[in-house]
Amino acid sequence: MMIPRENASAGSNFLTMPLIAVLAVISLAGSLLLAGCQSVSGFSTTSLVRIIDASYNAPAVNVSVEGQLLASNVGQGNITTYGKFAPSASATVKITTSSTGKALASTSGSLTANQSQSVLITDIEAGYQVSVLQDQSVAATTGHSDFRFINQAPSTGAVDIYFLPGTSATVYATAKPIIVGLAANAISDYVAIPSSSLYMVIAPAGTKLTITATTIYTSGVFALVGGEVRTVLILDPQLSTRPVQVYTADDVN
């Protein structure tokens, strides 16, 4: 049976208009969904956290952030790599013994999106303390390297810190510290130094540098090319006739 052309055209229009409307709605919904996905993927919810254990008396510990384990069996001198957490204006940090789970200390601190933080464990004063430090999260300026120092050496006391091109008596004779008298239990700001091959030298404050002094710490050479950011932890030596113990961690680069 033949369908008149005009009726066929009318039927075609009747079917096409609702279909166009449906397709338009689907297209709009898809666009909104895509826009929503782009918004979510473009918004970072990551905050970086690590542990710096400077405790002399704490046993091996576990550290959790907002109920999530950051690291386990951590001991003095350990500086862990960064873990990823959701940003929080007041994140809970708990320190417990690895062996029994006994609570040792806790605190709360701000975890900022796209930023790095360090959980510092100390016990210079009575009991264990835990604090959250804000780390530098961007590279040092071109041609410079940034260093921060944490002095947790109460027996050694205040220290002077140098970066030198060598460790000879001639270099020592004219050396000038970049940090003078950093007290025990103190944390320096980040200090920028011109990048090159340098030795880090740490001595009790006011010490005259000599190549024979046993209480002067000298690092291996730092081959600094620029952009590096480092945190240096200073602890008392295990033997009183030895230099301080030093641990260096990469913050950036």
C-alpha cells in the first residue's frame, strides 16, 4: 500500500522533532558531565607529609595521619619519603609504639593542598613532642640551593654552619658561617646559597675551624647545580669526642 508523500513527510517530522529534543538533552547532559569531570580533575586534593624522627628515647614508632598509617617502625635519624593525604585545616597526627601500639604523643596540624609538611618527633624537653612543619615546596631560584637546619643536639648546644669550597686550613682560615649560633631545639629558615660543589661544615658555636678538631663535622661534597631544597637534621654524637650526627633530606629536586 502506497503512503501519500505528504503523510510520509508529516510522519517523518513527527518522529524527528522529539528525537532532536532527546539528543539535545543527552548532549547537554554529556557536556555538563564532562565539565564536571574536568573541574574535579583540575582540583588537587593532595598534601604531602613525611616524618623526621629526632627522638633520643622513643622506641621504634608508627605514625598515622587522620587514621591512615604514614610509616611504621621509624627510629631516630629516619627521614621518610613523602606520603599523600587529603588537605585538612586540622589533621590529627598520632605517634604509637611499633611493638605494642601504645600512644606516645599526638598533635593536629594544617595539611595544605599542593604543599609539603614534616612531622617532627622530638624529646629534648620532658616527654615526647610531635609538631607539623611547613616545608618549602618549590625549587630554589636559578643558580641557588636552599637549606633549612633543625638543631636537635642539646649536648652540643648552639652550632655554626658553613658551606665551603674545600676543607683545607687555608679555606678554614677565612671561612664565614651562613648560620651563626643556631640554638638547640631551634629550626632555621630556609637559607639560599650559590650553587656549586661545596662541603657543609658544622661546629659548636664560636669554634675556630681547624683541620685537627674532632668536634667539627664535615660532609662529603654537595654537587649543587641549582634548584635543590634540603632539610638538615643535626643530632648529638654517640661519642662526646665525635662531631654531631647529620641527616640530610630532599625537599625538592
